Amino acid sequence: MRQSFKLYFSLLMLVLTVFVGCTTKPKPVGRIQQGDILFQNLQCGPLCDAIEAVTQGVDGKSFSHCALVVSVNDTLKVVEAIGSKVQVHSLNTFFARSGDTGVIRNITVERLKKSYRSLIPAAQAFALQQVGQPYDDDFILNNGKWYCSELIYAAFKYADQGKEFFPLAPMTFKDPKTHQFFPAWVEYYHQLGEPIPEGKPGTNPGLISRSPRLTVVPLRHLNLR
């Protein structure tokens, strides 16, 4: 009788284990870390729409902005080229820009693969040294100004002893459907008094996001503790 009871109890526990294992889905856990790169779809009108139309992000997503997570006085922040200059903002400020105040819905978090993480301190130091430098309205490399993905490109190139860590690609400002310049870019460069730098080497958030040296971190909650 006792052996029958033990057998019954063992079978019951096995069934419960299988049942719970099949119905309970593991929840993504983890936190944002220093060195993570955050990709964002800004709603800035025709210019952002034009950027997204010609640049595809990881998993087919659309990105028009990116930033690097840094540690400042033991607090995680982002350094980003946005507005008129390179700036440091809180993670809450960055995520709230996309409406992600608690649950992460619109931001994509990517992390360097383990073999490259030794570059993070030097990349952070470079990026923070650029704080206050002007935003690169011209989107031209090596002109003493920075646009968002250019800053990250340069930071990791510096950290990797001058080797190109993220690739460059010829820039295009043309609508892939019509092969004509987007009117927004025509007006933009007309106001700058500069020619459109079609075909010049450059980078963009989507290009960096597709790098095989990065992996997507499936975070669901903005856990800053």
C-alpha cells in the first residue's frame, strides 16, 4: 500500500512538473548596462521619415536616432548627439521621448558581444569628451561636429585603436521609389547653403543596429535599480 502511494505521488509530481513547465513562460529579465546602444524612432517629421525610408534597422525596424549608455558618477545615462549639440541625458528622459516610461515598447536595446566589451570604457571616454560639441547639421564626417550615429561610430573606432569597428556606407538622400531627392532634403540643404552629400561615406542608426558585433537585448521593463 505504501509503495503504491509513493508511486502515485511520484507520478502526480511528474505530471505537475510537466504541466507547469509547459504553461509558464520565462520572462525576460535584466537591466540596461553601460555600453549598450539604444535605437529610437523619433517623430521629427519629413526628415525622420526620409531617414527611415532609406535605412533599415535590425529585424526590419525603423530607426532615426541612437545613443550610447554611459556611467556617470555610478549612474547610467545616455550620451547623444541631438538638438544643437552632444548632450548627456538621463535614461528616463531618453525613454520618455518615445513614450517608454515603464514598459519598453519602442526602444531597441543592443549590446556588444562579449568579446568586444573591453572597448566600452574607451568608447565612453571618447563620447563624453565630445559633450558640448555642435551637432553635425551637414552630415559630413570629420568636420568637428557630430550626428547621432557618427558619434557612436567614432567612439568605437577610437576605442578599437583607429580600426573601423562599425562600417560606413554611401549615403543617399533619394526616395528609393522615385530615385529623386526627397523634397525635405532639398529644402534642408538649400537652407544650409550646402550641396546634398549624395554618395559620401556615412553611417546611420539602422546600419549600426544591423552590426554582427551587436546582439538585441529583449528587455521589457525599464529597470534602473
